[in-house]
Amino acid sequence: MALRTATRHLLAEGRKKILLNLAGVGYIDSSGIGEIVSSYTASRKQNGELKLLSLTKKLKDLMTITKLLTVFDVYDTEAEALSSYK
């Protein structure tokens, strides 16, 4: 819920380039995945971009299994992620 609120708040302020740093996320359940997808969808609807940074091995494996890794732009470094925005 906090992710949804934060994303919607950023989009309402006109901030369309969102980088979600997941380095500290040790565990995520289906609700968490749903929130990430929902935030991605909301940003796309407003011509924004939501990208993921620093996925843990566990999270990267989960995103691969669910095929979501093919949907999101994922980066290992913040510099690489920031330079990828249009």
C-alpha cells in the first residue's frame, strides 16, 4: 500500500521518471508483486517510466519465473538506471 501511495503521489506531482530501489527487499509476496505491477501500469498510463534497481537474487529469480523480468527495465547500478531515462 505504501508503494501505491508513493507512486501515485509522485505521478500527481508530475514526476514521471520513477526508479524503485529493491536492494533492501529480502522477501516479496504476490501482493508486493501486484503493487509493483500496479505502479508500473499507473506510470505508463501517464506516459511515465518505472524502472527497477538492485534486485536481490531471490527477487530476480521470482521475476524470471513470473516472466515479469521481460516487462520491466532492471538495472544493477543507479548511474546506469538514471542514464537510461529518455
